[in-house]
Amino acid sequence: MIKAVVGANWGDEGKGKITDMLAKEADIIVRFQGGANAGHTIVNNYGKFALHTLPSGVFYSHTTSVIGNGVALNIPVLIKELNEIVSKGVPAPKIKISDRAQMVMPYHILFDQYEEERLGGKSFGSTKSGIAPFYSDKYAKIGFQVNELFDDEHLKEKLKSVCETKNILLEHLYHKPQLNPDEIYAELMEYKKMVEPYVCDTSAFLWNAIQEGKEILLEGQLGSLKDPDHGIYPMVTSSSTLAGYGAVGAGVPPYEIKKIVTVCKAYSSAVGAGAFVSEIFGDEADELRRRGGDGGEFGATTGRPRRMGWFDCVASRYGCRMQGTTDVAFTVLDVLGYLDEIPVCTAYEVDGKEIHDFPNTSILEKAKPVLKTLPGWKCDIRGIKKYEDLPENCRNYIEFVEKEIGFPITMISNGPGRDDIIYRNK
């Protein structure tokens, strides 16, 4: 059976923890999209980790971690991450890398930096990890798949041709130094040595695993609102963040994805630019940011302070619908224990009208939040294991959100650790 773990909002919902937790029962964990531009923070018996490419289930010795064909694979980042976790006492994980995965090339990172620099104040708030240039090349059919590392003559010829195109942009648009195909080839040969032990046909491996009845977990990156089709375009990522894309990015049949766990935060946060209706500012935002997550709300990849907001029922309902949610995992609920009252955004006001459906970006830019205030529970809920043991106002908050979004909240995270979880049978 295949389960997907995906985000309902802007990313940073706590998917890493939920994947790490569900991986206990899984045989295989697959990253199916995105690159090293977003991070998943995990706290377990080995310590605290920020993973960027490795699936969040690498900490269990019984699992195999798969980097699917849909991933933007930054090879040195992956290998560095692998060495880091092993150096901290984690048993060397079993890893398989799709021979069809495409590589983030050294120049993708340069182009990402140059473009953000060129745009100045109109930039997209990129993490400068090379993701947009990578996907541009992928769809312009001038990207490099991992298998091309093993075809020497073809690789040299293609590099020469691609560098010719890139050098025109570097010279005339960015006024930066030109690329040398021989230097890039030498770098790619280093990449080849790094990944050679792990490369295989991962879709065949997953197909066989399905036939054998293995438990497979698909791990998504970012959330619904960062999807290039269904998100807050153009302030989105460059790969689909939806569970539906899991079938494509992992190379598995769509009908095998039986369970879609959509992770939702008990409040909102976002990294990067774009419309964010329930956003809060000043001291109120600083306080929530400082208390949030484990060690505060700062991007796992960039260290940037996240933008903060109250829970947004409109965005979350839409995010869960787009994912095809079967279960909602509600995270960082413990953070809200300091508040006397907790505002929740239940609708948007646009041009004097109230709307409940998440609109396209041009309308979204004009939206103002319609807030309803719920009483807080004013205590620490960490350590509680049973739903009925939560304070009444805390249960009321969960049930209010569940009714508003229309999808069942079956898991509640009340702390950063692997075991800080309450299961709720619906």
C-alpha cells in the first residue's frame, strides 16, 4: 500500500516529523519532487536534523530510501547530508537513486542567484538553490539525467552545446563569467563517483515492492499553495507539490496511493514572497515566531524568519481538497498554549463580499481576513497522549478547525519529538 505525506499550505507544516513517525511502519520512503531548496526538521533519538534531499525515514534501519525521478537532485548536497547523519551515529541508510532523476547542475545555482540579483526588489524570494533554472532546463529538454553520467561521449557533446546557449545569457543578460564545459565535465565525473553505488531503475524497484505488498511512503515537499498550477502563482515552487504528482515523480500507478496524510499547522507560517491573507505583524508575530516549532519559526534551509499568521480555514480547506486528503495531521498545537484567545481566519473579504473558496492570485491579493476568535486553553499540552485528556478549549479548537476544513483530523502533534503525537479515531 502507498501512503503520501504532503503539505496543505505554504510548506513548513511539519511533514518531516510526520514522515519520520509513519516511517516506523513503512518499508520504503520516496522523495518524489522538489530539491534541496526546502528542509524538513526532525527530532529523534539521534538528535535534531534538517534534511533537504534525504527522505525523512532514513533514521530507521529497516527502511529503504528512494530518490525518485521527479526530484531535482543536487548530488553533493545529498552526499554531504548522508555523511553528516552517519557521522552523528545514524546507521548508514539503504539508498536508491532513480537513473531518470535529473541533476541540479553547478550553473543552475549561479543562474538562480544572478536572476534574483537582476530582479532586485521584484524577486521571487528564491532560496537560490537552483530550482527554477533546473526545472526550466528540464522542460526545455536541456537538463541532464543521472544516467547520462555513464555515457561519456554523449555527455561531453551535450555539455558543449548547453554551455554555448548559457554563455550567451551570461555575457549579454547577466554580464558574468562564462561557463567552461571541460570544468563542468570534471565536476560531473566527481558526481558520478558519488552516486554510482546507488543508481538504479527505481520505478521497477517500486513496482516489485508493490507486488510484494510492501508499505511505501511518499514524502512531499512544500505544500498545496506552492504548487505551480494550483498555488499562489507566480510565487510558487517549480514542481508539483500535490500527492497526485507522487505517481509521476516516483513512477508508481496512481491507483496504488490509498492514503493521503495532509499536514496542517495549528497556525500559519510561510517562507518567501506571495499573498498571505491571515498574516500578522509586529510583536504579535514575533512572539508566535519565537515560540513556534522547535527553536522558533526559521526556515530549515535558509534560516530566514518565517512570516507568521493565524490558522487559515479557506487556504487549508482548499489545500486539503487539492491533495485529495484522507487524513489531516494537525501539528505544533502545543505552541498556542500561551494565548488567552486564538483568532482563526474563516473567510476572506474581497471588494466588500465574503468568500469561502480560495481564489486565484489576482483576487487573493485584494483579500482581507474574516476572523473568529476562540478561547485559548492557557496551559502546556506536551506529554498528553490521549485526545480526551486535552483541555476542553483545546479540543474545541481542533473540532472547530475540522468542521471548517471538512476533512478528518486523525493525528495531533503536541511537541517536536517522534512520540509527541495523539491519534484520534474518527
